[in-house]
Amino acid sequence: MPRLPLATLSLFTLLALLAFAGNSVLCRLALKHTAIDAASFTTLRLLSGAAVLALLVALRRARRPAAAQPAAGHWLSASALFVYAAAFSFAYISLSAATGALLLFGAVQATMVLHGVRLGESLRGLPLLGMAIAATGLLGLLLPGATAPPWQGATLMLAAGVAWGVYTVRGKGQGDPLEVTAGNFLRTVPMAIALIALAWPWTRWDTQGALLALTSGAITSGLGYAIWYAALPALRVTTAAVLQLSVPVITAVAGVALLAEPMNLRLLLASVAVLGGIGLVVLGRRSG
């Protein structure tokens, strides 16, 4: 892949990070301010994401004709992607955008770090301290109290984070990222249809909610992932990991500005602990 000019790389990276944060904001906005339900939002998000990614793959193959390729993706990875998307939507029925993003991000990074430990990576010194600080931050956020998030939503978002972490570690080394992601999204289509069929008696939606779901799938998921994968080869692994620390911060700012969500002291302190702790893990593993 040709090396991206610095200006293009910077723009792609910024757009991708905004897209990741946008998924949380769009979902929360749809579930809080429109009539759409979580099952319908999930289904429309996955269907539109699959359509956009399939179109991008088809356009790229048309520009670079090659021999027929085997179908990309894997059913187990697609199942993890579906669990993430469904749990993500249902969690945002009760969570603020900022709280959801922080829980999601913490669970994703913890899953990936623990996977590395399982494969024999060392976790001591600075990374171990960072994990302890991040875990303390999450526990502090979840402890009962007047400003604690609802446990149902928090549990669902932690499950979404674990599922996304599993999806991410499974995706490493499985081939071209765009091809694999498109294949996995296409495999979620029958799962999404099954979800909407099961939830049909309780489904509801309006035009605004449907448009927000389609935007989340087509733009902040489909195009967002494509842009991120275009930038990723030019970024160091550590740089990419540190950059993603900004996603919960962007989400929190957007939640306050666009959704009028409060930023209480508990969430602020938990954010500092979780993001700071994960930052120590990333930097410690780099120097180790």
C-alpha cells in the first residue's frame, strides 16, 4: 500500500476517531430522542454497514482486477461483531454517551491485554500498575451510588467491549482488513434479521431514528472502519493505541454539547483513572 502523505494520514486518523465516537453519540441520540428501539437500531446499523463495506470492496476489486478470492471473514468473528453491536445498542437505552464509551473502551483494552497475557506476554511493572489503576477507575464508576450508571446497561456495555475485543484480536493476521471486515459484516445480516424477527412485537421506529441508525452503519461504522484501515498501516501500533484514548474524551465532549448530558465528578475521576491507566499499559508494553 502506498505511504500516505502526512496531511492525508492526519485527516484520515482524525475522521476515524470522530467516527468511532460518533457511533456512541448517534446511538444514544436515536434511543433517547427518537422512537426507534434498540433491536431496530442494531439491525439497520449492521445492514447498512454491510452494504457500504460490500460496495467498497466491489469498487476496489473493479479497480484492481485479480483472480477470484475466497470469501473473507469468519462466522465466529461475525458472531462477536453481532454481540458487540446488539449489546452496545441495548446498553445505550440507559447509559449516557460518555459513560458508555468509557465502559466500552475499558473492556476492549482489558480484553486485548489479557489475551496478550494468555499468549505469554509479560504484564509487570508499569503495565501492571496501569491495569490496576484502570480497574480501580472502572470499579469506582460502577460502585453503587447516586451517580452510578444502571447496572443492566453497564453490564451490557462491558459485554459489548469484551465482544469487540474478541473480534479485534481474532481479526489480526486474517487477511486484508477491509475484505475481512466486509465479510464479517455480511455474515451478521442473518443474525440481525433473526434479532428483529424475535423482537418484532416490541419494535418501533420513526424516520429520524432510522436515519440515525443508517448513518451509524453506513458512515461512522462502514466508512469509519474503511478510513481507519487506510490509516492504520502508516501508524505505529503504540501510536494507534494511544490515539484511541481520545475516543471516550471526544464522546464525552459531544455528549455534553449535543445531548446536554452532565459530566459528574465520579465519571470525570473514573475517566482519568481508566484512560491514564491504559496509557501506562500501552507505553509500558512499548518500552518493555
